[in-house]
Amino acid sequence: MPGKNAPGRKQQDLLRALPSVEELVEAPGLVDIIAQFGRGFVVGSARSVIERLRRDILAGKEIDPDDLGPGPLGGAVAETAARIFEPSLKPLINATGVVVHTNLGRSVLAPEAIEAVVEAAASYSNLEYNLEAGKRGSRHDHITRIIVALTGAENALVVNNNAAAVLLALSVFGSGREVIVSRGELIEIGGSFRIPDIMASSSARLVEVGTTNKTKLADYEKAIGPDTAMLLHVHTSNYKVVGFTAEVGISELAGLGHERGVIVVDDLGSGVLAELPALGSEPSVHDSLAAGADVITFSGDKLLGGPQAGIIVGRNEFIEQMKAHPMARAMRVDKMTLAALQATLSLYLKPEEALTRIPTLRMLSEPDAALRARAEEMAAGLRKVLEGAAGAEGSMGAAAAIGVEQATSKVGGGALPLLELDSWVCSVIPTAITVDDLAARLRETDPPVIGRIHKERLLLDARTVLPGQVGAVIAALSQALEMNSGRQI
């Protein structure tokens, strides 16, 4: 007697109709695919297609027996094989209005940085070779001088991100000993990485002082003991506690640390080198150094506008200890990151040039008139496409209502969470599909366009749409609304 979950007759017939992997691979239609990708990849793709169909059949999905023939299955195998080699990392258009968008790759590099990366990648280089001495050198030497020149620090080190910079500092100076942190600074950054977890990984022992909303200098003074190695100050860059609050500034903390012989580390998070009105409330590297912090860590790819990196500056004796630690090798950056960071930092030597050449800084400081003009350009271009398509059909209907509105943008990257930047957007209200469907279709265009949805309108923020991308946005929208062929949805 057949079991309760045994396949029915129809399912059995469909399962019997499935070809074997070898039969499928030998199909004439796959000759070119095998020549392109190799037999091994095609065999694996064929196995994947057959297993997927088998699961669908057993799950009771409706499957046309004709879809099990050599033609349809061969096409599925070819598509599966091709997908393996298709790049999954794609350039896209950020129309969200979030300037430093972590999910969308954070900062866009300056042309000078892009050129430097290409040059570094295209040939051998003196990455760890001293040309003057004719022997092995240090990769740190390529970046130390310019960081020191820009910040005024005694020494500098670059690792692969700011979380690594903090972990290295904790491992070098706090391993097996106590590190004091205010409870209000036990932050969580993207991907659920938390300061207590990073500290545990370094084998440092966390000592919390104060409360969530109030920490005083006396709290640190009482907590310092013979086993205290570090006072850690963490900038709460991705949230703000307001109201009945109190915190200890880095100047007071540094004074206490120097008085008691305890190293003071200041984690700035994003880090600021440029003087920009929009970033006025964000702590700068210069301010932290002037306040007396021994070691300062910050990101190279957020508000600095360079590649992903963690930059460490401070007193020479401490930076040299960090460079010599075995963990520093595991955290080191490659030649392309060094080239991009050096080119980005070079732009800071002329501050007025940095504001125009570094895309992140340019977007944060772009004037209102330019933003409005770009939003109106997007709207006018899309209206023209829609009107042309409606006219071709002899219909006065439209696939979407297009408008231009004032809105607000965000800095992003875990910086200045309360700051809203005045901006302009092109708003799209589709009439025949939902706004969620429109957003999904835009994610499938080439290049994909990522906007934001607000009150059943898709908003395309001019602040993060680069000037040269307006035409691509219009083309993507017309494709998503199925207007390229002159037909309305």
C-alpha cells in the first residue's frame, strides 16, 4: 500500500520523464555551452536543474511535461551555467539620498583615486621594496607621511577598517587587562558588531562606568585600578542620546589618563578632516589630537571619502607597538587600497579642491539650486518619454504621475543621525502597478536604480544621483514602466 506522502501517478509520470544528467548534458543544444564553460560546470548545472525540478514535482507544483524536453531543459542548464560566471557585484545608481550608504558601497572614489587604483593594479610596484636601499621596505611608509602631514600626529598606521583598528588597539594595549568605557558608548555598528563583543575578542576585560544617559569624570576616577590598561572613548556616531545627559569630553579623559598613567584611545568612527558646515557637529581628528588622545581611530571610507580602511594616528611609541603586533599583518591593506587612500588624502592638501573633487564631500556641500535643477531634469526627461509613448498609442493616459518636491537627505555611514540635509527629489507615482512593483523593476534594470518609497511615491533624490547619471535614471524608469516599446502597462 503506498505511503501517505508517496508521489501520485501524475508526479510519478513527471519524475520518469526527467532525463538523467548524462542524457541532458549530451543534448545537441549544449555543445556550445560546454565549449564555453567546460564540461564539468555544465554537468554541475544540469544536476542542479534536474534536482530543482524533482523538488518542484514532489512539492506538487504544476509543471508542463513539454517543459521537460531537451530544448527547455537545455536552456535552463545554459542559464544556470552562465549565472555562475556572471559578476554579482554591479554598479548601480544611488537615488536614496543617503550619501554614505553602507549597503550601496559607501563612498564613491574621486577620479584621482580611481586612476591610482588602476595604475597600482596594472603593474608591479614598490609596495614593500625600498628603492633607495635596494632591499625590503614597509608598506606603511607609503601612507604614513601624508597622514602625519594632514593631521599633525606623530605617527600613523592603516588597517582594513575602523573595527579592525579598534580591535588592534584593544589587543595591543588591553589584552588580559581592564578597559574602561562609558555605558552610553557601548555602541552597535552595522552587521550587529558590538563594542563589548570586539573587546571580548581582544581578551580585554570590559569595565562599564556611568549610566546610559550620564557619565561623569568621577566615574572613571573610581573605576581606575592597578589592572586598568586603557580608557576608551567611543563616538556615538550612529545615534544620539538627548535630554537629561552628561558625558566626559576627550580632553578631560585624556587629562585623567595622563595623570594616572593609562593610555587613552578615541574611536571617532567616521572621522572628519575637512571643514564643512554639514559636518560641524562631528568630532574631527585634529580636535581629538589637540585634546591629548594617545591613539585615535577613524574610517577612511565614510566622511573622509576614500576606500574602505581604518586609520590609526597618535603618539609614536604607541603606533610603533601596534605596527609590530602580529595581528597587524592580518589586518593590513593591499596596494590598491593604499593607492586610493593616498590619492584621496592628497586632495586634502588643497581643501577647496577636496570639496569639489571628492564625491562624498561634493554631495554633502552641493547647493540647493543645483539639486533642484537635477531633480527637474529627471522629471522633465521622464515626462517626455511618457508623453511620447502615450501619443504613439493614441492615448492621453500615462503610466505614472511625475513631480518635483523638496525633501531631506541623510549623511549615512553611521554619522550625524539627527542631521537632515535639504534636498530635491523627482517623485514617481505609478498608475497601473504598485510603487513596490516599480521599485522592484528598477532593481532589475541595467544599471539598477535604488530609490526610496514614501507615502506611495517613489522618490529619486538628486543629492546622490550623480550629474552624469540623469539619462540612465530616465532610461531605467521608462524600462521599468514598460514604455520603451511605446506601449502602456
